[in-house]
Amino acid sequence: MRWCIAAGEEPLFGADRGCELFEQRLLRLEGHARFSSDADDDVLYVLAGRGRLTVGEDQVALERGAAAFVSCSTRWEVHDADGLELLSVRVHDPLPGARHSFVAAGSADAETATAGRSFLLLCSPERGCNSVTQFVGLIPPGRAPDHFHRYDEVIYVLDGEGVLEIGGEREPIGPGSCIHLPRGLVHCLANPGETELRVLGVFRPAGSPAEAYYPDGTRAAVPGSEE
């Protein structure tokens, strides 16, 4: 199944695997490292370890669950990295007017999605990240109806076990699994287990992770909304 990479497999998604808008990569860092990209924005999430991130004159601590956004043509540095693992998503052809931002671990509030699911909103246009939305999806045991989105998305499984279902095919997923969901692809991320499945998503164009559509084009209603 070309939409999914098993845990630990390299590389992550990019143009060579049909993902034209993003380059998803895993960075394992120790000590000090410098980065820059003239053309791409970079959305970061700390998977493990610790360190410090410097962007311009701003410096923040890096720990599991923290997120950051660095706009194109901006240099950034990591200091004192100790077992640090960053999930980086480079955004090609980003929208102008972005500014860097940080989200501390545990600072995002849960918001409601469909089928009893919720999400933690991280980097987004409200935080200066104009091109994409980054979020952690919280998927309880169960299966949502098949659906699609009107955005392109790359996903990284953080915790739990699940099944990716597309066109009658089923692929087991777990921590470290990577998924690319092109716009309009009907799919389901099911959780057949007894514990929560947590996934990190980045999608474009930016918007709400709760926005979804059933195969007939009907928009899925979110509990508490006016729909």
C-alpha cells in the first residue's frame, strides 16, 4: 500500500513517493546542529529527548510534545540535544507573511472532532503558520465512517495501534508508521484496540482537522456545531 510506511522504514514521505507538497523527515540529533531553508517552511514536533531551539533572538526548551514553526529563509539551531528526535515536515511553496512560533508541551486544549474523536491544535495560521495546520489527533477505540478531506495530509503515528483502511485494503499501523493522504482519498483510520491511538498530522490548505466529508460528498457534522 503506497500510502503507508512501516515503523522505522526510511525515507519518510516526499516527492519521490508521490507527496509533492511536503517532505516528511525524522531528525535524530545530539549536541548542536544548524538548519536553514531558503524555499520551504518547516513544521517541527518533538518525539523524544530534549534540547533547546533558537530561532532569531528567541530560544525555547524542546521536550516531548512541544512543537515549532519556522518560516522559509530563516536559520534555526538546536543546542544541547540529548537523544532528541524531531519530526520535521518541510512545506514547499509556502504562503507569504508567515512568522515563527512555538507551542509548549501540554499547552494545547483538546477540541471536538467527528465520531467521538478530538484533537490538539498546534501550529496553525492563528500562530503565524499560514500554509498548513499541525495537530495531534486523539482516536479512541472504534471505527469512524469512511471519509475524505479537502486537503493533503501527512501523518505520523505517535502512540497506540490501529488499522489504515483504503479501498478495501487494510494496513496495520503503530508508533513510527507514516501515512500520506492525498486530497479526496476516501479512507478510515480505525482503532480496534482498547487504548487511545495518537497521531501527528500536518495538512494543506490550513483549516480545521475536524472538517471531513463522507464518500457521497456530505459533510460530516461535528458534535456541538450548528450542522
